[in-house]
Amino acid sequence: MLSNNTLKVEGESDAVLFARNELVQDVKITIISHPYLDKMLDKIRTQHIPWEEYRMAGLITEDEVAMIKHVENQSVEDLVPIMAEHGLYYAALYLELMQKLARVDALQKVLVLIHDMLDDHEERIALFHEAGKKDSDFPFGPFHKALRIGDEFIGIQSSKVLTLLICSTNERDIDINEFFRWMTFQLQSPQQHVIDLNIQILDALFHIPAYRRTFWNTPHAIDSLVNILKKSSAPQKVYELTFAIWLLSFDDEVAKHLDRKCHVITTLVDFAKSAVKEKVIRVIIATFRNFIEKAPAENMSAMLVAKLLPLCEHLSTRKWADSEIADDIAFTQNELQQNFASLSTFEVYVSELETGRLQWSPSHLSENFWKQNANRLNEDDQRLLRQLARLLSASINPVVLAVACHDVGQYVKYNAKDGKKYLETMGAKQRVMELMTHEDSDVRYHALSATQKYFAMTS
């Protein structure tokens, strides 16, 4: 459900308001949805649960059975007067049942009852907070416990309710680290609907500033999210993923290190070039604006290498329904233009290496560039040289391979003694020699040239 109001992104200055009517979404349970989940809800809603047998086994009480039977076959409309009078008691009942039951069928049915209670009435989530005041583990604990059951439906539905609980209170869920670890595992699921639903949940949770950094610090979490983005093509999915990245980029630490860790700028530029839907372009450009405002030194050169400036120049000629897109494009374009002249050739070269987008830019072909900068590839324990060696081994792009071979030749030409040793230790020498038989003629030529320079240099 999209908001038509001006909303402030939590964590920003009180004076800074973001009128992003389509960009910032209200945190409502209705935005966490999927046709697969709807089918599961309908299926479980019609299943018979032997509550009397569970009562006789001592799993639930007689009063609890009576309360369940009073609502389990009621429509959303029929629940209105019941919840108006007894809503707090039902919230307490559901929390208690979620905490003590272990049977999959019973937990599934309780989660459907909770869904029906909250459907079109998200304000009733406050009843769960109120009902949970008497127990320090409530209201979050029972749903964390349910995540460990191992049932797909229970996991998804519990995470939905847990998210709504988290986003509807100023109290901070002390088990958010466990929740993010669980979600990171879900993001690697082979089931597409599981991934889709967890992305929607992250979009809701990232409205809370403290949780952006927590997710960032969760092992493998950001890598899993960005890997999904890089493999996506559906506009809505790209939008939801980029929306998550945009919210994360409000955190200074994330904005500073995200591209170096995940090379996300190149991916976003490519999506912006091919995007048809305005909202996709909008959230991408808004993300770039955050990168520039919060960490220009870390992101500016990568944006230039990814050719964001000509893209902004092209986008600036288009008519946009939302004036804020034009404002963000103009801001990004202006910042890139101002920094283009001051950015050193070597900084651009470093960005090419770090993003993996080597191309025949002037620095590669300049003898003066290599005379002045070849030794700088040895700095910081040969960090840049190692990156060049990784591109030789990992890239399948013939242009990247050809440029990398050329650069290895130029590097060794001006680092005859130590350069040969480093290249051999890293395996770059062997890889260049292998590329002399590559199917691409340019790769073969530059690999041969680099090999000749390697052996021509005296020890």
C-alpha cells in the first residue's frame, strides 16, 4: 500500500523530509504478499484441526478451545465486533498458543487466525504489544521460536507478523540478529516465492535505521541480497531489491563500503539504462544521490567508470511525471561533472580494477601513465595487482581479458625485478600464457605481447 503523504525517513535530520509518494511505503502487512502465500492461507483455513483431541491430551485448555471455535470459521467482517470487544483477549490467546504449541498443523492454523485478525486491520497489532506486557518474552519470542520449526508456511507467516510487531513499536526487538541470520538463509532458498517474500520483509525492516547496520554486519546477508539483484530482470523485483539497497544506503557505513564489497554501482547503472518503469529509475538515482552525499570519495570514481555521467545527461532530457526524479538526476549529474576534472587518472584506473570493468580508456595506452604509476600497484601488499590477477582468472569478457593482459605487460615492463616475482606468485604469469590460445584474437595478441615483455625483462 503506497502512501500519499509526505514521509520522513527515520534516521535523517528532523529538518529533512522526503516527499517520495511512490518510493517510501507504509509498513503494512498487506505489502508482504504473494499468490503462493494466499493459496496456502486458503488451504490451511479449510483444514480441520482436532482441537478437542488436543484438549484431552492436555495441549490446550477448554477455554482456549471455546475461544478458537468462536472465530476460526468467521469472515473478516464477522470478526469486527468480536475483536472490538475481545481483541485483547484474542491477542493474548494467540501469543500463548504460539508459545506452547509445537504441532505443525496447530501452529499453521493459529497463524491463519492471526492473519485474519490483522487483515485490513493492522492497527490491531497494538493489541499484541499490550497483551505481551506481562511476559518479558512476549510479543516477539513466540514468533522467533516458530522460525525454528522448519515449516515453510510457519516461517513465512511468523516472519510477517514479527515484522509488523517490530515496525509498530519504539521498543527494539532484541533478537533481530537471529532474525537476520534466519532471513539470510531464506534469501538462498531455491523457492522463488520465499525469496520474494523475504525481500518485501527487508523493505519494511530497513525503515528502522539501527537495523540497516545490523543487517550489513550479518555474515553473508548483503552478499545474498546483491546476488539476487544481479540475477533479477522482472521490474517489480528489481524495484523491491533496489528499494532495499536505497534504504540501506542511508547508513554512512553501508554507503561507504557497499560498492567496494559488492560492485553494486555497475549493476544499478545497467538496470537504469534498460529500465522502462519510472519508479525503477527513481529509486536507482535516489540511491546514487545517497552514495554521493554520504561517501563521495568512495563512490565518485566508480560512478564515472560505470559511465553514470552520460546516463544522467541522457535522462536529464526526458520528461518525468515526478519532479523529484529530475532533481535527483540534476544533482547527480552536477556532482559528477564537478568531480570529473579533479579526479586523477590513477583514481579512474583504480575504479576500473575494483569494479572489474577494464576498458580501453586513455590510461592503459599511455606510456607516461605506466612510468608514473606502475609501482603503485605494489602498494598495500600488492592489493591492486592482486585485483588485476583476479580479473585475469575470473573474467570471461574478452575486452577485460585483453586490457588486463596489456596492463600486466606494462606493469612488468616498469617493475622488472619485483614485478616478475609477484606475477608468478599470484599465478598471473601462468594465466597470461594460457590466454595466448584464447579464441578472441585481441586477447591472444595482448597475452603474447605481455609474455614477451615478461621474458624480455632481465632478473
